[in-house]
Amino acid sequence: MRRQTLQNIVALWLLFLGIGTLTGLDNTMNLFELLAKGGAVVWILGGFSLIGLAIVLERLFYFLRQAGLPPALVPELNRLLEDPQALAKAAGLKGPEGRLLHAVVEADRDGVADLRTVGGRVRSLEIQRMEFGLGTLGVLGHTAPLLGLLGTITGMIKAFMVIEAAGGKVDAQALAGGIWEAMITTGVGLAVAIPLVILLHVLEGFVERRAQAMERTLALLLERRGGAVENAATEPANPHHWEEITDGV
């Protein structure tokens, strides 16, 4: 399952990364010529793509390392706090659900009365860890097309300045060449933004599923203590939508 997930992510990236497609529009233009014609904006967008890919791969490997609860332990969750061996069973667990389970059991053994607050605090911390880097990924994905458009506008301005300097006597072929070179940046911007935004939502889906799993774990664990779901309900299960964030990265 995990290997298939990795293959799907890589396939999505290769499918939508359109810089190679842009170079294929002209068989005489390679990637280095594309970068040269696009200027500084294309180089910046290339940096966006590399940073985004690094974030996606780091987050993907992070999620692959986060194991879920052992299937044999799930039926015992609603009786685990009454089990004398509960702390020993929770000690070796990994992943967000396991860390939440261990924290609640340990707090119960220490005599903490409000276990819902403990579980909610651990859940919030785990969600924050899982969302690390997604804000940057969202900023890159949503600014790349704008940066590409800026490059096109500046290129068009330069092209028309050349027309003005020549007194309006400009060869149509030369003008067309200047215009398509200016539009390269928009194409590259979209080619970078599309996979970044798609993979951002894929990673947000991972966070949402693990957040829901932690909510179920906490509810089952406190089922016999009453009011198990109140704490989980105070926080949204859905992760942040980073496209709405406008403050710092």
C-alpha cells in the first residue's frame, strides 16, 4: 500500500510537470534554451519547482513512517484505561494515534482528571507536525502562475518598446518571436503550479485522514469515561486550506 502511494505521487509529478512539454513544442529548443529565453523568471520558477518537490518528498516519507495502531489493539481501546498493562502496551506505539494513546494512558496513570484536554492537546500538536511545510507548498503553488504572468507582461513591454524604437517598422516574424518568448514564463508558471497544487491537496488528504483517526482513537479510549467526543469536536478534523493563508511562510 505504501509503495503504491509513493508510485502514485511520483507519477502525478511526472505527469503534470510541464516544462518538458513546453520544450517539446519546438523540437529545436532544449531545456537550457528555454531557461535562457525565459530569463530570470523561469529560473525562479525552476527554484519553486525544486523546493516544492523537496517538500512533497519529505512529507511523503514522513507519512510513510507514521504507522497506525495495531489492528489487535483497536477492539481493546474502550477498555484500555482499566487494563493494568495499558502503559506497557502503549509504550512502543508509533505514529500520531500511538503517541496520543500513550499520552492519555500516561496522564491517566498520573492521576490527571481531564483526559479529554490531554488528548486534544496531543492531537493538535500532531496535526501541526503533519502540516509542516504545507503552508510553503501552498504559497509556491499559488504564486507561480502570477510570477509567470509577470514575466510575460514585462516581456511584452520590452517587445513593444522595440517596436516603438523602430518607428513601427518591425518584421512580423521577429515580432511573433518576441511575443512567444515572452509567453514562455506564463507556460512555465502554470506547469510548476499545477503539480504543486494537486500534491498539496493530496497531502492535505493525508493529514485529514490521520486527524480523523486520532479523533476516533480518543473517542474510543474515553468511551467509558463519558463525553469522549467533546474535546475532539472542539477542533476541526479538516486540515488548514493553505490557499487562504496570506501571511508569512
